[in-house]
Amino acid sequence: MLAIKLAYRNLMGARLRTWLNVFVLSLAFVVIIWFKGVLNGWNQQARHDTISWQIGGGQYWHENYDPYDPFTVEDSHAPLTDEMTAAIKQGKMTPTLISQASIYPQGRIQSVSLRGVDPDQQILELPTEYLKSDDGEIPAIIGSRTAKNSKLNIGDYVTVRWRDVNGTFDANEVKIVHIFKTDVPTTDLGILWIPIDKHQSMVQMPNQATTLTTSHEIGYIGEFPGWVFKDHYFLLSEIREMIKAKSIGGYIYFIILMSLAMLAIFDTQVLSIFRRQKEIGTHIALGMTQKQVVALFTVEGAMHSILAAFLAMIYGIPLLALQAKVGWSMPAGTDDFGLTLSDTIYPSYSIGLVVGTTLIVLITTTIVSYLPARRISKMEPTDAIRGKIQ
Amino acid sequence: MKYIILAVLMLGIFIPVNAQIPSGDDILKRIDQNQVFDKAISTSTMIIHSRTGDRTIKSKAWSSGTEKTFVEYLAPAREKGKKMLKLGKNLWIYTPEPSDRIITISGHLLKQSVMGSDMSYEDMMESDELRSKYDAKVIGKEMYKDRECWVLDLTATIDDVAYFSRKIWVDAERWLPLKEERFAKSGMLLKRTEILDVFYQDDRWLPKRIIFKDMLSRGDGTEYIIDSIEFNVQIPEYQFTKAALRK
């Protein structure tokens, strides 16, 4: 307690030098919490949007299906079993049939993924209700990125050329009935969504599907021979890896920022020990052990981080709260990078994040304060009290 | 009575004409015969007309019947040294250094475009299989580019074909398919091939300049020009081996 009291008095006595150190350290606090908060917010939004728009409670993939190998798509389809059909009718899952095709907007050939989806499905946020049509045309919905890339608008007709199950070419006009906006580019870029029954008849694959998406509440239903269940851990691995990569990039900034703050603390400690040798000698002469003096100087250094935490609270809380409310708007065109990224990221700060960051800064500051203070234990008290340089 | 006389007269008009109409199968056979040769070496130019400009690719080909073909690309510099070997239904492509790789073109890869042209490897491979896959019907005689042509309608007899139907205009004298249209199942026209120039060599008429066009796209198609061809030349068997690709 005495050490804390003395450390506090010494720090306050140092005035500007203390407050400069505290301010730099508080900046590190706020930036670390803000950056981690942004990544957390991005992670949560990306997971939520991917679940809502694409993967539901997990997906059953046909055993040959590999989304990264377009050549597997033509062999990745199988008839739905009775159990699957029953589960679809109960709203537990919804089928998707995938095939490769080409579209010719304004006479330009573009490869697309043709995806048949149930217009009545309620599992995904895809606005499939627009695909209900009785006029004999093939209705299609596309994402805003595809619409922009292909220069397509609602009401436009576009020629689609595809191959049926035997490899025979077929072509027809498809009507764009709706353009949706989504943060999940994997449900948008280069994808043409059409009713699954039309798709099945176009490619001559009656009652067949490539994937089955389960509802959020149910997830895994059971084993289906020839189908492999992919859970959230697998399906969200890309997002996890992306956040991990971004976190590693962020750590470089933390290290630079913390190094600056720690350098200032280290410097202050070295200077204090050098200039306050007589004080150190007096403490020892008055009965303090060298260990106690080391502790006094270590507490003094570590107290910078406590003061920094308070200072960070004063200006950081309103700043971070405001950021969490208004969000961080992404620059135009960011959503074209193929990342699951909304227009505005709302940072998410957790207690764990704040406590964790405080502990990291406190421990680091304590270690950095202790390192120069170790010299005190090697000092000769008699020389120290005379102020002799050691 | 007068209807019977009319019918007899009409029969009298049509019977001799019908007797002169060859069957679709006969016409396809005549086309094949015109194209049959033992061995040949040719040089050709392929001009790909795309929206971003034209690309010219020069190549030299060694052929033995319809089963064996070896092609070496000569220009431009980017394509120079690439080689292609076709043995029956098998196709290999060699890419020179630095990749120095031989790729087998099969399955889905056959559906890819040849050097970015309007032709797929599949289009290139299937030319000699029409009679086995299609039912050919002669639907009339038309003048096409001042030449009298038989018009053939081909409908697939098997499921495993790229084009459900085709229409071919065959020169009735020279037995060259001057124009061919390939259709989707829906009846939509997908591709058109036209022979723009012909030449006469070694007692047969051959295409000089051919244009392939993807009818759904806005490009001007791919032009194929035979610069020179020599028939019945000596080609060592080694030329049609995979080892020759790396030579």
C-alpha cells in the first residue's frame, strides 16, 4: 500500500512527463479496443449474413460437389430421397441445383452459375418469392453486383446457354424479375437464381439437387448416403481465416503502438533510477529492502497503465460508443472485393475484449517497468545515498 | 377423273426429280469422301475477331486420315511452341517452357474454347462423326453464294451430342459444306460455319477460308484460312506420338 501511495505521489510530481506517457498508452488502449471491436463486428455481421443468405443451419453437399472446382459441378447432382423430400416439405431444408451456363448480355459472353432454388423456401433470405411465375417465361433474380457487371436491369431479357445432363446445348431467354442487395458476394457474383423446377427440366435432372440447406434451428438432420453434411465450422472457415489474417495484420499496428508507449515508459524508468539514486539510497537506509525499492519503482511504472486506462475511459468510451452507433462506412466499391462485408461495419466491444486489453497493457507495462528497476538490487546503498553514479 | 389425271401428271413430274435426290446419308458420305486423304501437311492462319481486337494465330498441321493430327503453333510469340496431338478421341496439349507440361484434354475440358476462338475442342473433334450421331434429311435445294446446294437437316439420334440439330448447305457439285448452322434443343441458332473461299487441288475442292461464329455473341467470329496444303507426303509415325510433343 505504501508503495502504491509513494508511486502515485512520484508520478503526480513528474507532471507533464507522466501525462505524456499516460496519453500515449491510453491511445494504445483505445486503438486496440477499437480495432478488435471492428473485427468482432465484421465477424459477427459476416457470420450472421452468411448464415441467413447462404448456409442456414448447415448444408448437405452432393459427395462430388466442390465449389472451388467448376468442373465437378456437372457430376454433382443426385435425386432427392423420400426422406429428403419429406424434410423439404416440413421446411427443415431446401434444395439447390447448380449447373454451369453462359449468358450473353448485350452480346457479351459471360460464364454464370445457374442455381435452381425453391420459390417457396423460407430458410434463406434470398427473395425467391419473385421467382413465382405462371406465364411460361423463365424468371431469374440476380444480385446487384452481377446486375452491375452484366449491365442488367429488372425487366431485361438475357439469353442463357446451358448444357443438359447429356451435354447437349440448349438456350433460352431469361427474364430478370428482381435485383437483390446482399452483403454475401458468394450468393451474388456470377449467379443466376431461377426456379428449381424450371432448372431441373432445362437440364433434364428431374427431382435432383446439388446441395440442401437446412434451417437455422434444425441443422443436421441425419445421414443421407451420397451426401455429406457441412456444418458451420466448415462453411464459415473462410470468414474465420479472413478475420484471423486481418487480426494478424492488426497485431503489427498494436506492436508498433505498444512499442512506442513501452519505449517511453522504459526511458522514464531508466531516467528515474539514474536521477533518483539518493532517494533509492535513503529508502534503503530507512529500512526498505532492495526488493521493496524495486517493487516501488515497478509499481510506479505500472501505474502509468492504470492512469492510461482511466484516461482512455474518459475520451475512449464516448468515442467508441459513437462509433458503435453510427458504424464505420466502407469506401465505395469495397463490396466488389468478394468479401462478406456490409456497407457499414458496426464495431462490437465485449467485456472480455476490454478486460483482456487492459490486462495485456498492464502486464506489458509492469514487465517493461521492472526490467530497468532490477538495477536497483545491484546498487551499493552507501554509494547510492551519496549519489555516486553506478 | 381430272383429279386422277392431275395426280398422275404430278407423279410424272416428281418421280424423276425424287429419283435424283440423294439421301442425307449419301451426301454426308460424299462430303467425307471429298475430305478423305492419306497424309497431309498444311499451314493455316486463325484470326479471332473479338471485341477487344483481332488475334492471329499461325500453325502447321500434320494429318494422317481423320484419326491422327499433330499441330504446332508458330505465331504469335505467346503461342509459339504450343503443340496439340489428336489420336482418335484423345487429345493432348503441350505448353513449352517454362511450364513444359502435357495436358490431356478430356471430359469437361473438351468444352473449352480453342485458343479463345469461337470453336471448342469438342467442335474440333466431332467433325467426322455426323453420320453416326445424326439422322440426315434432305429438305431441298437452294442457291447459296451462286452455288447450287443440297440443304440437309440433321437431327440427333442419340442423347450424347453437343448440338441437337444442324442444317447444312452442301455444294451439289463440289460436295463441300458451304454453310452449317448448329441449333440448341429449343431451336435457337447457336453457331454458324461458312466457307467463304474454296480452292482446287489434287482433283478435289477444298475450303480456303472458313468463318466460325458463335451466334449468341456480338463478336465477328473466328476466321480459319488454309495457307497451304500438301497431300500424300511422307510423315514418320513418330510425329503422332506424345514424345513428339516435347521435341
